Amino acid sequence: MHSLPIYGDGGDFVMLIKLKSQLIDAVEYNEQRRMLRICLVDGSKRVFSEVPKSTVEDLISAQSPGNYYIDYIRSQFPRH
């Protein structure tokens, strides 16, 4: 299991993880609010709520983070 890095001073998104993915550039996560922001390589962003930390850990450790996002996040959590 990965330990998620923390940055910032308590803003909306307090964890930033850069990924090696053809689809996803980075993810930002606020564990307290359970909010996940997916930063795609095309520059667009997707924000999801009600995302548990375990899902973020699975995403960043997935063999293919892009496929994990498509299969387990994109249509599973509320999008904002």
C-alpha cells in the first residue's frame, strides 16, 4: 500500500500524485473531503466526490491508471 504525499496548506486538494499514464497526468486528492481531481494529459480536469482513499491508492498503483480510472472511477462516483 502506498503512502500518499501531502503538499499545500490545507487547500481544497492537499495530495498531488504525478502518474505515468497515456491518459492521466496527475491526480489531486483531499482525504478529508473525499474529493478527487483527475488531471488528464490533454489539460482537462475531472472532479469526483465520495472517493475513498483506498480507491486513490489503487489508482496510483494500478498497472494502467488510465484503465483503472475508466473502469472504476469515471462512472462510479459523482462528478462535479
